[in-house]
Amino acid sequence: MTAADETQMFDGIETLRDRVAADLARSRARSTALTDAVDDDDLVKQHSKLMSPLVWDFAHIANQEELWLVRDVGGREPVRHDIDEMYDAFQHPRADRPALPLLSPVETRSYVREVRDKVLDVLASTPLEGRRLVENAFAFGMIVQHEQQHNETMLATHQLRTGEPVLHADSPPAPPGPVVDEEILVPGGPFTLGTSVEPWALDNERPAHQVDVPAFVIDKYPVTNSAYLEFVAAGGYDQERWWSADGWAYRQKANLTSPRFWLRDGDRWLRNGFGLVEPLVPDEPVVHVCFYEAEAFAAWAGKRLPTEVEWEKAARHDPATGRSRRYPWGDEDPGPQHANLGQRHLRPARIGAYPAGESPLGVAQLIGDVWEWTSSDFHAYPGFVAFPYREYSEVFFGPDYKMLRGGSFGADASACRGTFRNWDYPIRRQIFSGLRLARDARPDESQ
Ligand SMILES: [Fe+2]
């Protein structure tokens, strides 16, 4: 993307302030909806050792907003400096958070409001230039993305919660026509990975750099429930040969037999989505599989997971121009016609539902629906510089985490773009994760 594109994206300071205000409001509406959906007992309760109480997430969102926008960008006095430590994610693992003397739901809501009022004042009065943290409103964009990421985490907490369903949303669009699953050849050659110009891209997405990617083949769509069910029915969970050594050890230890939230009912399978139990939808992407399950399914299917670089090339490469797009469909921000994002629907859309979101090569539903596991570890791009702090990405680099790409129905457009990199432990299953298959191109295909 050129500098001209960037200016076009944020056309003037007032437009930029309006955009930040709209994004902050959208994030807050979602945090509020996710916390208002349950009563106070539910808010302070830990629904799973894997997750924080919802009230911790909400106050932590406001605390980060206070640290970065009220104190740092705004240079204002602290609202509550006494609680910084309690809401520091690095100080307290999720399992320990319920035992902390957390703010009550009433105190949390009033803290959240007070911080936001100050932030809106800072937004109106701070020059959005002259310092890297505020150029293009980066710090505001970072905080918007932070809240949206916690909204997705809070949605995962809702998925783990037991009891009557409390979240409701419209169904995603149905495919407008017949759907033909196919493999798509991504030609070999250079590709520009990452970005140096996307204003709100995080440090780990930078800088843009050229990589040479050999030809490969990728599936047009993510793996569906019906395809995954074949693996389950074929005894894939009992056959060590499909699993890596670490994967098999975890499969044994955790006694995995199917994706999380699948339930067996005689000879049929059901799935529990936010408390609503229903038969599996065959052509919906499979969700709630860990990296090890994804890897084993791919081996059973005679294929493999794409690397992170392959995934991004399939999503962004325009063979006509050689340029990398912001999104598969182009440079336009995601709209409801492109992708299933933003908790608009509380499930992945059936394959074929978003023809307007396809990449130039015809790869579909890369953005939204389900996060897609890749085979790659979390590494810095050449020329990486930690910004604005090491704890954003750098401390996570290494072989412990696997990369996920593309966002899910629970992710927001602001925290999901063609270059966006997500990482998690290979055993994670409560996240909205699925997969897409790839393979090397045969010599006769890659000519
Ligand atoms: Fe956080």
C-alpha cells in the first residue's frame, strides 16, 4: 500500500477523531452487552479455570485504557492507581483472578464510565501528531483492539458458562448459490508479507518485507463439521499415527474424543453453542479444535496445515498486480457482505456464504467465521521493533505458541486484517478456532 492509500484511509484529523470515537463506542457497546447479559453473581464467578471472571475483563479493559490514554497520552492524573497491579494480566494468571479483591460489578461499571469520559476528553483535545504513540491515533487504535480482543475472550467465557442461553443473534447469511469445494493453486514467487503502512497494525505485523513462497495448494473453504465428523467416525482420535508425539500425549492426557462442545446423542452428534444444544450443521466450519486436533485431521486427510506465510499470501496476494491487499476482497474495510465478524452472528457461517469476501485467487472465508490454525510458531519479522512495549508481542516469541489467522465471528473488524497475527498454545480449544487444509503443489501443477 502506498502513502496515498494511507491518507485516504484516515482522511483528515477530524475524520480520524470521529472514527476513533465510533470504534470506542462500538467496543464499549459490546463489553456492556456481554456483561449486562448476566447477573452480578455470574459476573464475579469463574466459569472455567481457563478464563477470568467477566468483571475482571471489564475492569482490566478500563485499566489499560486509563494507563495508555488517560495517563500516558493525556498526561492526566490517575483515576485509580491503586488497582493497577490487580488488573495487570502479567501479575496474575487467569486461574488466580477470582481470589483477588476485585472491584464489584457496581464499582467496575462506575470506574469504566469515569475512565471513558476522560478518554473522550483526551481524544478531543490531544494533537494526533508529533509523537509516534499518537500518530494516526495509534494508541487509541491499540486500545480499541485491546477491548475488542477482550470482547472475544469474554464471548469464549460465555461459551464455557453453563445455564440457560443469554446471548442471542441473527443467523449468518446462507450461501446464495450452490457450493463447490475445491483446491486453489497459489502460484510460487515473491509476496509482500506484513505491513509498514497500516496505521493501527501492531508491532508484530511489521515491517512489510518480501518473502519467496513456493507454489502451494489451499482449500477454498475452511474444514466443515461434516468433513471433521468423518475423521471422528473413522476413529481418528484413537489412531496414534495421525498425531504428532506432543499431540498424541495431549490427546491421551485430556482424553480428547471430538471437538470441544460436541455431544454424542446415540448415533448423531450435537453441539452446544452458548447454551443452545442443536444438531451439527454439516456445512458449517468446525470450531473449538486445538492445534493438535487440526494437525491430526490434516494428516488423516492426506494434507497439512498452511504455514502462516502461505495463509497470508492466499489472503492478500493479487496476482494481477503483485501487490498485497489489506483484505482478501481489496482495501475496503470489512462490511457485512464480506465476512462474518463482530459478534453479529454467534456462529460461523456455512461455507459459500460470503462470495463477496473472496481473494483474487478465489479463496473464501479467510476473514471471520473461525480462526485458522497454521503450522507456524510465533516469530518476529526481520526488522521487528517492539512498540509500544515488549510485553505486547516480544515476550511471546518462540516455539510455545502457534499462529492463528483470519479472525472469527467473535472478532471485530478493528482487530482483524490481512496482516493480523494471533497466537495461542497448541492445546487451546475454548477459542473460536478451526482450520483450513493445504498441501505442496505437484510439479505438474506449479508450472
Ligand atoms: Fe488485556
